[in-house]
Amino acid sequence: MIYKRSSALFAEAQKVIPGGVNSPVRAFNAVGGTPIFIEKAKGAYLHDADGNTFIDYIASWGPMILGHAHQPVIDAVVEKAKLGTSFGTPTEIETKIAELAVSMVPNIDMIRFVNSGTEACMSAVRLARGFTGKEKIIKFAGCYHGHSDSFLIQAGSGAVTFGSPNSPGVTQGTAKDTLLANYNDIEGVKTLIEANIGEIACIILEPVAGNMGCILPQDNFLQKLRTLCDEHNILLVFDEVMTGFRLAKGGVQELYNVKADIVTFGKVIGGGLPVGAFAARKEIMNHLAPLGPVYQAGTLSGNPLAMAAGLAMLTEINTNTDLFKSLEDKTEYLHNGITEALEKNNITHTINRQGSMISVHFTDVNVTDFETAVKGNNDTFKRFFHHMLDNGIYIAPSAFESWFLNDALSYEDLDKTIEAIASFKG
Ligand code: PMP
């Protein structure tokens, strides 16, 4: 593959945009090489500025579950744009998408739209604090909830110590209110709660994690968190920015039959436009301004183009009864193909999968949390990434990201992907 034009565009971009990108992972820092500048996309394919075509397994990091430039979504946006792009007033379409989302997701009565997953999670935590009158939160190592201050925290020493910031600019004061636990470690969560009795507003997690590869909750982890939350009057917040409307119509609450108190969304809910949302039962949502004292706002929140894209997307997901089965079948097919291809070449690996999320870890340990996720061989991953790219397959440029399948992928695309993997010698 030749990336001449992408290289030139990257050089120009670096002069005026830090690192040449508006979100760090796009810079290929973890894998080396020049990021590819995409010009257009359709269905399962990305087309770059040099005229190369790639089978896409990122799906814009999740939203494009039906494939790129999906016609009903494009039509909805184009039609809406003709009527004006933002009014800063209520519009009817906001209620329509809210009604639809509330009808699809269990245990929520009301939803508020924002502009990103970061905003959704930040607002959910503020709401949880406002509702409970408590200040601390528990998050899990390796779970990403956007870049707001409370979430950019890593462990100090041991699970019961206060967190310390892992980005300059996050204050110690903020960090001390974020307690860190290990994913799938219910005993660790209990210890944290006991050391902070009466102080924890919420536990937030990706109920199926996608930001340390794909990691599944083990051994009724979600149910056990629910029980602990009930016992201690703590709100359980499911960050379904990745999993919402992707793993099931009703997300992980439906899939695992566990009730969350607040749910956050992003990605699929906006059909590829900048949308996030958070939702809960009425009793909690009533605390939000203008009904209640917890402040939250947004000039472009509920933007008509974004709502049009989201409504078209959710309508399709709600009515396409085969979608989740079709995605799951494709992902299982890919899983089996990858296993066979890597085994043939004696490449040590572990594959995790849930629905249309899948990740390949170059380690033989069971990957169940952040600690085991980092055991993957990063050098192998880098070579694998570039091998795939050279073969026209675009996977995320980081070993800690899940692959997202989209329903425009054909079995021929999957076979081509498996064939590319089979020619990877490690
Ligand atoms: N939560 C999760 C689970 C995510 O995966 C992400 C983004 N990858 C976010 C929150 C933040 O969303 P955004 O990038 O839209 O701010």
C-alpha cells in the first residue's frame, strides 16, 4: 500500500493540530507509522486519500453498526439540514428519539441528550452525586468513561488507597474522590465500600468492557455489584457508550438481566453524529435542571441533524429483528476463522467476544481485567496491525481496543480477513 497523500496530509496537520489529530489514538502512536487519512466510506469499506480501500473493523469506534453512509441515516440528515442546522429551542424530533430510546432500554423513564460519551458519563456522575448527596465514586482500572477529570485516574498502591491523577491537569482534590477497583474483582469492590462507608455515590463501569480489549463480566459480576449497591445505597451506573444498541436493543441490562440505575450512551445512538445521552428512572432524572438542582446544559444538545441521524439509526435497529443475530453469527464466524488461522501458525493468543465486539490478545492467559489485558505481547500486536493494514484490513491501532463488526460486512469480507490473518507469521 502507498500512503503518500496521507503522509503529506499528516505533515500539514501536525503544523496546526497537536499531533496532527483531534483524538490521540488516531495518531498511530501505539503502533508506529503514518495515520491514514480517510476520504470517504461506504458499507464495510473505508477509502483513503491515496485511493486505497480497507475492510473496516473500527466502525468509527462503534457507531457505524449498519455500515458507513447507511442510506436512511444519510437521507434523514440531508433532509433535516435543509430546514436549518440549530435553533437552540426545543424541537419535536428530540421527543421522538427520546420516546424510542426509552421504549427500547429497560429501567429508564427519561433520557437527556448531550454531545459525546464523555459528557454523558460526566453528567451521570454529577447526577449520582446530586441524587445521593455523596461524593466518592468507584471506577475500574481499564474502563474508559471519557476524558473528564474524575475518570482520568489510576491506582495509587493497592485497591484501598485513593487514586492519583494519570494526566497533568487533573487535581489531587478530584482524584481523591475516585476510587479504583479491578474489573471482575467483587471482593476488591467490597473492601473499597467498607473502607468508605456512606461516602460512595456510584459505581460506574462498562458492563461489557471494550477499552482493554473486549472483557466480559465473569461469575455474575454485574449481579453481585447490583446487590452491593442495593445494600449500601449506591447507584449503579452502566456506561453503555459502546455496548448500548450494539449488543442488544436494550444493551447489557437486557443481555445480562441486571438493572442499572443510570445508563450512559454514545456512539450508535447518534448514527455517527456527535451524540451522547444519559438516562434513568424518573425519580433520579427529576433532580436535573430545570426540574431539580443538578445543573447540566448544552448549546448544541439535541441538535436537529444529530437527532435525525440517531432517530434513523435507532428506528432501523428497533425494526430489524435479525440484526443482532446476524452480527453475532458474523462475529462467531470471524472468531472461528481467526482461531484456526493463528493456531496454524502457532501464534499464542486469547480471543474474547460478546455479540459484535471481539478482541485478539497475544497472550495465553485468560483476559479478565486490565492486569491480564496488559500481558498481551505488544510487539506482536504492532506487527499484526501493520500486516493487516497492508492487506487492506483496518483494525484499531491499539491492542487495547475492541473490534466492532458492522452488518454491512459480507462473509466474503470475513474470509478475506481470515486469509490475511492466516498469512501472518508472528
Ligand atoms: N465511555 C466509553 C465506554 C467509551 O468507549 C467512550 C469512547 N470510546 C466514552 C465513554 C467517551 O465517549 P466520547 O469519545 O464520545 O467522549
